[in-house]
Amino acid sequence: MILKGGEVVLRDGTRRCDVRCENGRIAALGELAPARGERVVDCAGLTVFPGLIDMHVHLREPGFERKEDILSGSRAAVKGGFTQICCMPNTKPVADNKVVVSYIKSRAEAAGLCKVHPIGAITEGQAGKNLAAIGAMKAAGAVALSEDGKSVADSGLMANAMMYASDFGLKCLCHCEDASLVDGGVVHEGYYSTLTGLKGSLRAAEDILIAREICLSESLGIPVHICHVSTYSGVQLIREAKARGVQVTAETCPHYFILTDAAIASFDTDAKVNPPLREERDRLAVLEGLRDGTIDCIATDHAPHHADDKRVEFNDAAFGISGLETAFALSYTALVKGGVLTLPALAEKMSAAPARILSLEGGAVVEGERAHLTVADLSAVWKVDPASFASKGKNTPFKGREVCGAVRYTIVDGEIKYPFGEEV
Ligand code: DOR
Ligand code: ZN
Ligand code: ZN
């Protein structure tokens, strides 16, 4: 197959050229004449990115298939331009053993859309008491470990986890939250928590755990990754740690660089997320962190929920935003059109960096690399309509928002996975 005439996003710039996919790999770049019988995909006017990678999603299967399952989540991923996703272990049962990890892999293979890489739990049942079967999960295909949804409260246990994980070549992806400080808080503590009367939680609840994970990483000499950074002070902790050589990487999500806690003033439960949306000062610091490299990558923290979990009183609503189908357009619009990142820098944040952090294939459009590619029309303008989501989770605070940049083709191992067969 040849992608003909697209603007290809390379590491250091963009270049108008054709891309040949053969046997699941990128076989050639340049001006290419199609061989007899070779499929040609017209990419004139389109932009060819390295296949997007989302290192932080919730697929909900097993256990919460009413919110999402591996098939619906995979469809949402490829619709959003993602060729590879990594799924968090807070399922039921928890992915804390090789059986659940291999179950997820086999369900994803049956779905046959994007690559799905399971993330194992750090502790058994995410209960924070005993380490999970780390080696067995690695052998079954886990690409990282995380307690996402919470932190491992016990610092000694976390240090042990990091040492075991590192022995097996796995990284801990840290959701940073001091539960004793959050103490039932549902939004950021500030003007809007006061205005609404909703219980707030402090930046310190996040920052204390970011600082602890940095300290453990530094003392042990083991790399660590910080999930969904939302505070200006957290960005600064990571910036300073990196400056003195700590092996820390970090992600943020589109909602943290686009929205503030003003979004909860109307009690919109779709804006209830953990960590909470914060203030303009935080949003600007997250943007600066992306720009200066403090924040390595963009993940969605795709957290689909059923309407029954969201159409309830704010305090009772579930935390989370369904993000797979809006992340690319939101990021392109806010960051590239907004003048924060170039196109190659966006590709770095949404593809190359997550590949590097988790040692995955892909992440670059170069000869010999796996043919995971995302083709987008950057001139397309569209309105976010949750009713049209492939995800079962329609929960997005971006509903009705106008965005630029639409995914036209998602290609995995040289095969077009989106548009879906039935739509072609
Ligand atoms: O908003 C969130 N939703 N934050 C988390 O940490 C967990 C996630 C979920 O699983 O719904
Ligand atoms: Zn989390
Ligand atoms: Zn998460």
C-alpha cells in the first residue's frame, strides 16, 4: 500500500512524500511509483503522523463492560487516531495477575484494531498491602505497572515495587494523590469550590506524591513516570528533578491544558475528573511544561463512564472523561494552532515519547519502523458530539466545542483500521 502525496511529519520537520507500507513495516519514503496491484491511498491535502500512542486509558473490561469494553474502547482508539494504547488495571477483577493480563491481550487481538498493551497493578487487588505478581505479569505481556485511580500510600512498599519492577524492566506509572488530604474532595479547592459549596482538594494532595515518587526514583536510581500532571507546582517539581538528572518522565491530558475549574461552576459532572481541573495558573504552567519538555507526553486518561454514573448529584458522580476521540483534535487545536508546539513536537508528545517511555515499537515515520500511522486532515473543523462516539462513554466536558483536525485514516501494521470496514 502507498500513502500518496501527504505531508509527512518527521522528527525535525515535515516533508511532502509518499509512504510505502509492506509486510507491516514502512518500506520506503519518497516519490514512489505504485507496483502492479498495489493499493494507493490518496493523501493529498492530508498530514501523515507516526501512529498516535496513548499510554493511559481505561478499557473497563473485565468487570465494567457497561462503561466500556475492549472492543468499544479499541474502536474509540482507532477513531481517535490511536494505533497503540496502554490500559490501566483498575478493572474487576483487577489486572494484578497473568490471567487477567493475558485475557486482555487475547480480547484485544480478537478485536483486531489497535495494539493494546496491558498495565499491571502494583499491589494485589490495588489494595496497597502486598506486591502483585510482577514477573508473571511481565511474562504475560504487561508493559508497565500502575496503581492508577490511587497511589500506593505506603512508601516502603512503593520503594519495593519500584525495585522489583525495575528488575523486570518495567516502569511504575504513578497516579499521585494523598488520600488523607483529598478526604472526599471532588473538585480543586479554590474559588469555584467555595462558589459551589463542593468539597475541594489541595494541590498539595497531588504534589506530595509527585515529590515522593521523585525522591524514590532519585534515591534508588530507578526511572519513574508521573501520570496526568495538573498543578503548576507539580510541573515545577518535575522540572527541577529533571534538571538534576532524576530519571522522571511525565504526562498530562488535554483537559488540564484546555480547561480550568470554571468548568464545574455549572455542576457539569462531565468535568469531574481526578486529579481535578485546576486554575488558570496551573493550566498555563502545564502548557509551559509541554513547551519546554518538562512534560514528555500527552495521554488521554480515557475514563469512560455510563450515564448512570454521571447523571447523578455531583458528589456521587464518577470521576473521569472519555477522551480517545477528542484528544488529537483538542491537542492540535490548542497546541499547534495555539502556537505552543510545532507539528513534529506534537508527534513527539503523542507518539515518539510514549513509545520511548514504554519501549514500544513505532513512534516515528522512518524506513524499517512498524507501519503504525495516523493520517489527518488538519484543515477540517468539526464539533464534538458525544452521541457520535464509538466509545460507550459519552462523558466529555468538551461537548459542543468546535475543534480543528480530523483523523482520516488510522493504520496499524500497514492495515487501515479506521475508517471501519462497514463505513468504507
Ligand atoms: O478521573 C479519573 N478516572 N481519574 C482516575 O484516576 C481514575 C479514572 C477512572 O478509572 O475512572
Ligand atoms: Zn489516575
Ligand atoms: Zn487513569
